[in-house]
Amino acid sequence: MESIVKQNIPEALKIAQPKYHSSYLVNGELLTWKGETSEVYSTISSTVPYAPTLLGSVPNMGEKEALTALDAALNAYDQGQGAWPTMKVKDRIECMENFVRIMATKREEVVKLLMWEIGKTQADSEKEFDRTVDYIYDTIEDYKKLDRDSAKFQKSDGVYAHIRRGPLGVVLCLGPYNYPLNETFTLLIPAIIMGNTAIFKPAKHGVLLITPLIEAFQKSFPKGVVNILFGRGRAIAGPIMETGKVDVLALIGHSSSANALQNQHPKSNRLRLVLGLEAKNPAIILPDADLDLAIDECISGTLSYNGQRCTALKVIYVHKDIIQEFNKRFSERVDGLKFGNPWDPGVQLTPLPEKDKPDYIQELIEDAGQHGAQVINKRGGKRTENFIWPAVMFPVTKEMRVYKEEQFGPIIPVLSFEDIQEPLDDMAESNYGQQVSLFGKDVFALAPLIDTLANLVCRVNLNSSCQRGPDVYPFTGRKDSAVATLSVHDALRSFSIRTFVASKDNKANLEILEKLLETKLSNFISTDYLL
Ligand code: G3H
């Protein structure tokens, strides 16, 4: 396979100077790190011959800084008495509006770093940024609605109740490398707007792209509400969890990390979990499916962002009557995709940000080969310095690693089935339960399948690939795929708890309530609302 050469890089996107980033945010202060740092490399080359590009460096912090950041978050929350958790909804929203206004001015810088750090195409990097800005505005609107709906008293059995959603406390927020901006912010933004305070550590790749936003956090929120650290998860998140002072672990990543961190918390009953974890979403293609459509959707489902999405299609089941035709046409389509750097026009496949990923995919190919599968597309498994061409593997069986592991990269296992019960049984046995794609036309076949699949996963995509969006829809999963539900609306619920003031219906209490409303002394007891 051809290497990618430096002349492909537009002038504005070249890395003229590495970014040696040294500041971090704790207790409202932008502090300068003087200790050890970690270099950040892109697997994209700026030179011929190939060499990874040095993008800069970030602080490599440890336990001491982690615990200082935790203290800052604890003080800002102040056992629920802090200015932030007791603040009027209107004022918290104002802080968030300030933040998103400043954030929007950093688009170019963040998008450029998204391309270099994680190899996402320019169009998808722009989409990730814009989608995140939209998500913040939508969250603000939804929070206003939530607030409007709770600006009232209810009465039952002679007891008045003023019910709201209150914050949970301190949130440790950890996002994934494949959506280092969007998915991290879909945790962090709802967490803080609901009145929690947070410690946030960027993912292992996609770290520098957070740095243009640190100042926006500092300028927009009171001290200690958002604390941002850099370093390895083990060095930062572990010691924070061990204190038992974190109320919510918000993580999008692998269940092994989530479990390890959860187990470090001494009081698991006090720890709320908001987790988006791994998945192995299947496509099931029935004999009457529109094959053109199914192939289009399976191409984007398996290979957008090289398959590095938790929602990617990671195994394809095709009915035996159409398997030959599917394999032939699907393989040709895979080989016809365009590989290049993220900014190359029309590019669909891009360099893999994890330098060991091509070796891992190769291992999966070899293991499947030893168990009787073949790479059925001509270019499958061909390598460059930073990529391995997507390999379509057939026939895949259950003992193969590519069947069992979440590949999170360019390899596509294909199985054929005769009886629909086969994929259903596999899904029931699987550790994962996020989504499925079902391709077919006959409603008599589809109806019972939809009814079963809806109980095995949390989203059945009819004649379309799996995806998270639109962000107003619930994003969750069963088994090892998620804990709690995210969406613009659900995330506000996941990061809060219902809490209320109750009072018996008598003269004295009514007088107090009326005075509280009249004087506006309480931020909680209030029937004012925002339009
Ligand atoms: O990595 C998993 C993401 O939630 C996928 O989101 O379906 O919008 O690519 P997406």
C-alpha cells in the first residue's frame, strides 16, 4: 500500500511548532506544571520517509495533584452548601452559556488537533465539534424545561411537595479517545449544569485538543467546579477513587477500566455509575433484504472512523441464500474505499491513532485464519506504517478471537446463518447488549424479531446501521455495554437525584411557604421559571 506523503498536508494544517502544554486547572486557577511530561505523537507523518509527528507534550501528573483537585471539587461542592450546588438555575445556565460562547471561538484549533491526534476525517472532526456545541445548547434548553416542570407544588394526602432534581456531589469524568471531545462533554456538561462539581482527565489520545478550552472553563465557572488534570488514568483516577469521596464515576470506555475504578471505591453503595462501555453490535441480514441498502449501511456501520466506535457494527450475520452475493459485493466495496490523511478530500479510511492497532488486527486475522476463516477481500490485511486495510473475514466461528473480542478497528467478521435462532442465541449469550441492525422487508418475519431483539439490546435499527445520535434519543446498553442512560434529557436525570421539600397542609406551614415564595430567599423553593 502506498504511503502518505507530506505534500498532502495543507499549509494551515501543518504542525509548524509542537505545543508544549503546561497548564492545568485546579480550584479556579490555571497552574503551571513543572514536573515530568509526556510527549504526544501523531501516527500521521509530516515527512518522507515516514515518521510519526511530534505534536507536543502534556503534564504527567500523579497522586498529589489528583488529591488536590479532588479537594478543590469537594470544597466547591461543600457538602451541598457550596455556591454552585445551591445556585439559581438561571445563574448556572449563564455560566454554561458563557462557556459555550468561548468554546465556539476555538473550533479551528480543536478540529485541527482532532485530525492530528486521533486521525478522524476533517468532516467528522468538524461534526464532532459542532455536535458538541449543539449538545450544550440543547442541554441548556432541556434544563430550562426541567426547571419549568418543577416550578410548582403538588399536594397528596394533605402533604404539599415541592420536588426538584438536585446534584449528587463530586463527579470523576473520564472520556474515550475515539470521541475525546464529544463523549467527554456529554458527561461533563450535564454533570456540572445539574450542580455537581467535577474532576476531568482527558483520554489517552485526544489530549492536546482539550487544552484550547481550559481557559474557557476557568473563565466561565466558579472556582473548583471544573478541575482538569493530565496524566495516566492509573496515577490520577485510582487515588481519587480510593478516597471514597467521589459520588459519581462517569466514564465512557472499557468495562475493565470501569470495574477496576469502581472496585477501588471503598463504599460501592455510595457510588453512582454513568458508564458507556464496549459493544459488539451485530448486523442481521435477512434473505429478502435490499442488498444495495444493506451493503451501504454495513460499510458505514463497520468502517466509519475505521470501526473505532462503540456503536460500530462488529459482526455481520448474513442469511445463507444471499451470503455469496453479499460477500462478493461487500468485499469489492471495502477495497474501493479511499484511504488518506484526515484532510484529503473524500477520504473514508484514515491512519489509526494507536500505533499497536495494526499488529492487533493482524493477530486477529491470523487467529481467525488458524481456525478456518479467510480474508475474502483482495486488499484486506495489507499494511502501511500507520494502517492496516480492513479485512473481511469469512466464515467466522465462535472460537475465533475476532468473534469474541471488541475489535475496535478495521476487521469485519462475517457469519452465515440458516435459522434466525442462531444469531438470536448468539446475542443472548453475548456479554454485550447495546444495539443491532436488522435488514429485511417482510413484516411477518420482522415483527417477532423486533419484539425479541428489543429485549436483547437497547436500540433496534431497522434497515440502517447502528449509531448514537440523534442525541435526544436514549443511548444505553444491557449487560457489559452500559450503566445508566445518556441523551440530552436522560443525562440530566443520570447526574441528579429527586429531592423535595414536604410540608403538612396547615396554616402555619402555608404562611411559611408563602413568605418563602414572596421573599425569594430560597433558590430551591421557588415557582419562578425560565422561558
Ligand atoms: O464510540 C461510540 C460513540 O457513542 C458512537 O457514536 O454512533 O455517533 O458514532 P456515533
